[in-house]
Amino acid sequence: MNIASEQHVAAMVIRIDGELTADGSDNFKRNILDVADSFASDIIVDCTSLSLIDSVGLESLLWLSDEARRNKSRLRLACVPETVSNIFRLTRLDGAFSTHQNVEAAARSLN
């Protein structure tokens, strides 16, 4: 899993490439804490290249959602692949995340 981030006007955009699984969960959290700058801005996670997520990966996204909320920031997910959306539905977490068709739509939802 690779994580890249860019600060935009509306939010910090974090792109996940690869798998968000138990093997990369600690790395994911560490990277988020490094780039989120104390959650000073809202966060958009670009899931375009997210190929797989397991239960620990889901927990990592829930952790990120909790951290953002605790720091009065908002979290949006963009470009969630159908396979990942299906996992959200199967685990009944589809209502836990605000998902959007693309990064621009996610950014507009923050206004």
C-alpha cells in the first residue's frame, strides 16, 4: 500500500494505492498522523486505486473518521470502487462514511 497526500484549498486529499489490510494498518495510521497536521483541515480519501480492504482496513477508516470528528474536521471518501462499496454494504458500514463519485464532489460537500 502506498499513501500520497496533497493539501488543497478545501481539504487534505489522501490517495491510497493498493490494499488497506492488516499488513498495512499501522503504516496507514502513521502516515495519516504525519500528513494530517493535527487534523487542521478536512480530509478526503481518494480510493480510486484502493484494490482491497479487510476488517482491519475498515477499522482504520473508522479510526480516521473518529479522529477527524474528535478534531472537528470532516472526512469524505471519493471514488470508492464497487468491490469496496460492496464490503461497506455487507458490513453495514455504508452509512458510516460520506462517499462521493470524485474528489471534486467530495470537496463541494464540505462547503
